[in-house]
Amino acid sequence: MTDDTWTDRLPAYLDDDLSPAGRLEMERHLVDCADCRQALADLRALVAEARRLPSTPPVRNLWPAIEAAVGPSSSRATPVWRRRMSLPVPVAIAAGVVLAVTSALGVWTLMYRPAPAADVAAAAAVEAPVLRPAFLAPVPYGHAVDDLLTALAARRDQMDPRTVQVLERSLTTIDSAIADAMAVLAEQPDDLALVARVAEQRRLKLSVLRRFEKLSVSNLENAQ
Amino acid sequence: MSPEEGPLAGRTEPDEDVSRALAGDVGAFERIYHRHVSRVHSLARRMAGPDAADELTQDIFVRTWQKLASFRGEAAFGTWLHRLAVNVIIERLRRATLERSRRVDDSTSAYETAEAPSAAPTLRMGLDAAIDRLPPGSRQVFVLYDVEGHTHPEIAALLGISIGTSKTQLHRARLTLRRLVSPPRES
């Protein structure tokens, strides 16, 4: 047996994982092999140190972002869903992520164009994605989102990976806020404030997608 | 010594803070956060790497808030939170592995490759820095077993691997770490 083979069996020996015959063989070998005895001592010290590794706090304070996600202080009398849905938490998170994108990529402004009422009503239903050319306007919300996502997916490989990462994170945050609001809306369909919040989040999503789509086109043109 | 490391760490959470947080008191939850953030962040950093630790820590605490109602007090709160944290981290690592395997043609499982660093170090490296250099599979097993104290059956269930693979990964991790942190010796 080579030296490496003996060394490779030391972790199992340390954990008492060898067969009785294997253990006996190893112990006989350790009597004669100073290198293996040293290696075993090193492994024991390593395991002991691992068990004593200290916990250290993060460098930056993570609480503000967590607080933004869980919502402001409220009493037990406030229903859980309303606490989680209260403005401006979902919008603040999504807006915060979008603003982080803008500061990283340069100065840009997020402009809302209020969607027609028909689009908001149409957006309340789940739509099967149908591809339509994005330049035909106005198009229902679902179609516009699908077109933009398709375009961005096609250009993903040409985009800066960090941009892709920020975009995906932004969309995850917004989609999560929309899904939460829709779940509550299913039980409280007459809550007009909630309907408005869903519409607002969808406009935000559309706006984010349009901005990134324009960026991706301009990146493509610059690369050519 | 911080509260998370002292003899009471992971034992009894002040009942009042958990009850208040359950009732929606974010101030109480903030106290819970400060009590446990070091341990959670260190776990995330060692399992998933320093780049992912901050975001993972935030996700873990948000998930803790969302799942608070499922804490029944059968285990210490710190123990319950630790289990939740491990689950969130593993969930995230699995998603990341899945995404990587979609983009790469040769999608070799992370658990099947455990290559030692190519260059032998000449300086002694700290253990935390050495853990960062382990491949994902053996790193996760090492952190769960030797740092966090889980058993091989628990690790196998958490990571979706066999007990034998868990043991093999642990042994590889220890041998690799030994090469990284032990000073070179004359034969």
C-alpha cells in the first residue's frame, strides 16, 4: 500500500469508520509511520478547530432590507395579509432594486405611463402567452411582457452577466409582490386599493422590461 | 463572547420576543435578528461563499418571519432557525446548480468532483479561507458535519445524496483542508 493510500484512509480511521480488520491494520501502520502519525494529528486539530470556528456578523447591516421585506410594526389586530401588502413595501423593494440598477448603469429615470383601465382589467386574468410583435400598440399587458421577455432571452448571451443578474433579481422581486397581491385579491376581489397595487406593480414590471430591452438593443448596436 | 456563542446559544429564546414577533411586532423580530445573525451569516458564508452570504442571510430572515407561525416550541428557537437556514441555503444552491447545468454541456454533478487546489500553498492558510476553496459538494458536507455537527444520515437527507457519498466527501474535504492549512514539513 502506498503512503497516499494510508493517508487517504486516515479520515475514516478518525471517524471509526474502518472495519475491525482495517482498524487493526492502520494502528499497526501508525506505529511505524511518523508521517501518518503527523497527518492524523493534523486532521484531529483540523476537526477540533472546525468545531470551534466562531460566528461573525456581516460587515454591513442587513436589517434595513429585511425590515423592508417584512413590513412596518403592526398590532395583532391587523390581518397578516394587509401587513404584508401595505404600501409601500412591495413597491419599495421593487423600486429599490430598480434604483440600484440605475445607479450601477448610469443615470436614468423610471417613467410611468398609466395603463388604460382595460389593460388593468385584462391583466387580472391569467393569460396564455401568445407572441405578437411588440411594435403593435396598444397590446394587452400579458402579450407585452411575453414579447419583451422573449426578446431579452434571445439577447441574454450578449448582455453583461451582472446586468442579467440584476434584471432577474428585479423581476423576481416584482413577480413575488404581484403573486402575493393576487393571492389576497382572490379572496378579497372587491378591494380596489389592492387592484390598484397589482396594476402598479405590473406597470413597474413593464417599465423595467422596456428599459432593459432598450439597453440590450443599444449594447448589441455598440458591439457591432 | 456574543450571545450566539455563549453557553445559552441555541437554548431558550426569550419567549416574549418570539410571541411578540408572532403577533407582528417587527421590533421584537429585530431583536431576534440581532441575536442570531452572526451564526446564520457564518453558516451561509461557509456553505455558499462570501459573495452569496448577505443575500442568503436576508432571505433566511424573511423566510423566518413568514414561517414563524410554524414554530411550535418543540425545539429551541435557535435550533429551529438553524434548520430553516440550512434548508434555504441548500434550496438556493440546488437552484444555482440546476441553472449552471442548463448552460453547460458537460453537467457533471458537483458531488462527484472534489479536486484539490492545483498549486501547493507555501503559506499556512486560515481554516475559513481554506473552506472557501473547497469544491461545493465537499464544502457543504464539511460545514454541515464538522462545523455544524450534523450526522451523515441528516446530511444525506438534506443534500439528497447517499450516506456513503457524504462520508467520501467529508474525507476528501478534510484531506484537502489539511494540505491547505498545515505548514509544509520536511519528509
